[in-house]
Amino acid sequence: MFKLLVFPASAVIFFLGAVLFFYRGTYDTPPSGEIPAHQIQAPVSTFNTMGEVPPIQHGTLLVDAGHNNDYIQEEVAGFLSKISQRGYSIDFLGKFMTFGGPVTLNESVKVDLLKEGLRGADSFLVLQPGEAYTKEEVREIRRFVLEKGGKLLLVGDPSRTNKINSLAQGFGITFRPDYLYNQIEYDLNFQDIFISDFRPDEVTLGLGRISLYTSGSLQSSGTGLAISSANTQSTIVGNIEPLYVMVKSPDGSVVAIGDMTFMIPPQDAIFDNARLISNLANFLTKNQRQFHLEDFPHFFSDDVDIVLSRSGLVDAGGRMKSLLSLLQIGANISAVENLERDSVYLGLYDDAVQVTQYLQLEGVQVGSTVLTSFAPEIEAEGTAVVILHRSAGRQVLVVLGDTPESLDQALDQLSSGDFRDGLLGDFVGVYKTS
């Protein structure tokens, strides 16, 4: 019995000795590392968009949605609201990709839609095109930018499929198929890079630091506007050359940026992203657009006076008024020309003396023959002439026919769009009407 009790007593003594030997005091819970929610603040820009008073312009921004573009309207709604605040209207080219798959259009239909969209546009926004632009489409967009003074903004994000280079390279710009990353200084992820080095430009005005979350790099034969830091790397070329995230074309009419996240909430409010968005909106709405006769009727921005050379042309005046009304342009028939308003002048060749100044300025003479700077003399019988004269913010459209019937047929061609087949230059068209 005694032996049985000795073992448990020795075990207790051993346990107590071990506890005393290894004991290092009680455990004290460290202070909580949690930060109160009211102290957590995202880095936001000091640029106050609420107090911004943007310059008001009149024009139209055309937004590409006809090349299976990989974005949704909600992602760009904030950016487009900045455009609207500046007095511009927003038109979409084509239809967005549907859940049923890409929307495929005949190539000639696509080109016609693009031409019609650009006729009424002052600037063009292209984001994430999933379908390549054809050579004819690129040619039309180049003409819109380089000949007519339109603005173009290209946005391509490497995290989404795009074929933006099919258009960008037509302006000397290339989007590299890379990601930029920085393992020294970044936001939540090493691909969330900061940009603090900007070249002086209207687009970089007031920028101190912006944050991009899936940016690639670009090359341009023009100007590099924003360059990443020395610690930023490209997944393709490392950092052996300057890595630009935003560039301009050589003529300054095209801006390209290799990231889309900066315009999507909540990233649009980080650092100076809001200022960048505002600057890009200003760029797109600075109206330098030059309209040609083929753009009828989009060169009219206000109500139009319709001036008749004689009272017998009242029916023709009513037709023109109805045509403009269908195209959302107000018009009034007036007895005299107001030199401060856009005007349409309807008349016969016999009345051409009333608009001699406009004819001469466009190199047109009307008599027994029609003489222009672009073609040999044409017999006047059974013809009509349409010219567009531009001066100091005013547009004057002159439509003359050798007879009332010829004038009516010219109006038919303006209504159908067939007048574009008879253009002899940017501002003159001559038509055989019988």
C-alpha cells in the first residue's frame, strides 16, 4: 500500500519543479493593432471638383461602342458627366456587347455608321475596342482629326482584351502589351503604381501625383506626358527606357493613356485622379472642329434663318425648314439676311448677284455656265449648286438652281444625303438635276 502512494507523490513533486523552472510570468495581451474606422482615410486629391466652374462649350462627344468594346457605361459615367457639364452632348457609336456575345456588323455598314457619327462629332472617345479597326475606318478617323480638327482620346487597359493599336498606330502611338509594376512603392498591390513625373501640358496641368491600378506603357512619335518612376518596371522591357503611361500625338490632337481604372469610382478620387479627369474633359471639349459641306447639317449649332431670293420660293423654304426640323435644328423663314446668325440662302441662278460675295469666296461663278476652281465649265441648264461659307463663327449654306425644279431636286439630294456624291471640294457641290 505504501509503495503505491510513493509514485504519485513523486510525480507531483516533479511537475511542480518543472513549472517553477520554466515559468516566465503571466501572458500580457499586446495592445490592439486595430485602427478606429473614423481614422482610416484614403489618399484623396486636394482638387475640389464641386467648386469647379468648367468652361462651357457647345459640341458633341462621340463614344465608341461599336467595336465590341470591353467596358460598361457605368464605368465611364463619371467621366462623361464631366463632358456634359461643359455643355457637350454625348452620342454613342454602335451598340455595347451583349450577354449573347459580340455584335457583328457588315464592314461597309460599320464604315457608314462611323462616317455619319463623325460628321456630327467634335471629339471622339475610344475605350477598349475588342475588334480591330479596318483601314478605311482608320482613314476616316485620321481625316476627322488631321483635316477637320477633331479631338481623340484613346484608353487601353492591359487587364482587358483590346485591339486599340489598330487605330492608335495610325497616329504614331503604340500601346505595349505589358504591365507596369513597382515593388518598392505601391498602393495595395505592386501593380498599383504612382505617377509623379509630368511634362508641362494642358492635360497635366496641376497634377502632383496620380494612381493607376492596371497600367501598361506606351510609345509615341509625339510627346510623353506622364512617366513612371525609376523603380517601376515593365513586364516586357524592364526599365531600360522611359516608361510613359500617357502620351500625345505629334500634332497634339490625340491623347492616349494606358489605364482605365483612374476614371472608375472609387479610384477616380485618389490623389490627383480627379484633376486628370477634369483636364481630359477640357481637352475633349476645346472646340477646334472645322465642318465641311459633307457634314450637313451638323455645322449649324443654333437656330437658322432661311432667306429666299424671291417670294415664289416659299414652298422650297418650307421644305428646308421641315428638313432642318427633322434633324433637330430650329429654322425660320426670313425676308432679310441677319449677318450675326447662321443662314440658308435659297435662290435661282438669276438671283445669284444677291450672294456674289459667298460664291466668289468659294471660287464659284454662275451664269450661262457654272465655273468652279475644281472642274471645267459646266452648262448651267438642268443643274444646281450648293456651297458652304464659314466666317467668324457663322455658317452660310447657299443652294441655287437654274429653275425652281432644279432647286427642289437639290433639296431632295440634301435630304437623302446623295449630295455628297456631287462634291467638287470641301465646300462646293455641283449637281445635274435633269
